[in-house]
Amino acid sequence: MACGYIVPILMLMVVGAADAYIWSWMWSSPYQPQSDEHPDMKNHPRNIHRVLNPDFNGTIDYEPCMNDKTCGRGRYCDKHYGNCRSHKLESQPCRRDGHCQKGFDCMFGKCVKALKSRSLGARCKNDRDCEDNMCCAKQHGESICKAKLKVGSKCYVPEGGMEYTINTICPCEDTLVCRRAPIENTDELEWRFWTDFDQMHCQVFT
């Protein structure tokens, strides 16, 4: 019976000692208020609205830019981040024409030399913006001048869909028509599944 009383008494003594230690530690430790902010958020490397100040070892605040004019010559305003940056060079990534240096356009996400209007590969809004025997079609989502398809070229296009809105082709040249081409070797039908994509070609209209 004595052992039955000793175990609970020992447990109470241990719990009491631990509780006293915790309270002693809490009262002896200075209170530090918690904050969601980085301890040095003002000088945090991701704070893009801070710039190095040569007058002292630190940074200063600056107002986000609103347009390219506020950034000065040779620079543009990155409106997404609100800071000024130097113009991009050829083949560097970009999001709009204003990101590239003079004489370059932002096409397919990179700075490329601006092409003469109406020429092959130049930007367009409709067929009138391109030379004869060209059309205005999509390439990776960008509308550019493409050459019309020559005789023998595959000319099948789908009814629509996402893929067609990103990449399109021109119709056949003016003297040609897009239609099913006759299959010369019928033996191929035994092992190949033919579709309109395979059969539709630009042919001379007769």
C-alpha cells in the first residue's frame, strides 16, 4: 500500500518542479513583440523601392515610376515593379517594345531588330499591312507577315481551337486551291492512317 501512495506523490513533485521552472524562465526573459515584418525589411534585397545611397552605407526610399519619360534617356519604366531599368540589348528577354533599345522590337519575348513594314516577318494587323503574295498570320501568338503557300504545300487548317489561335498559316497563292491530293501509292494505306492534314495540299486550279 505504501508504494501506491509514493508514485503519485513523486509525480506531483516532478510536475510542480517543472511548472516552477517554466514560470521562472518566462518572468526572467524580456518580452519581444512579434512582427510579420522582416527584421530588416526596409533594406531587404527584395524591396525594389530602395536604392543604394552613396552618401552613407545604406539605402533610401524612392517613388515608383509611372512611365518611361520619368526614367530618362536609355532607360524604361518597368510598370510591373515600378522601377527604372536600362534598355535591353538584342536577344535579351522583354515584355514590350519599350523595354528594348532604339531600333529593336520585343517579339516572341526577346528584343529583335525591327523589320521594314510590310516585309516578311514584320508585324501586321491585317493582310493590307503585308506585301503582295503574303498574309497576316499568327506565329507564337504574334501577328506577322507570312508568305502564302506554294504548290504542293500542306494547307489543312482546323476548324478552330487554342492551337489555331497561337499559330496560323496563310492560304495558298492566288492561282492555287487547297484540296485533297490523290494518293499515288495505295499500298501505303495498308500501314498508314491518312488524315486531312496529310491529304490537303495547294494545287493548281483546274
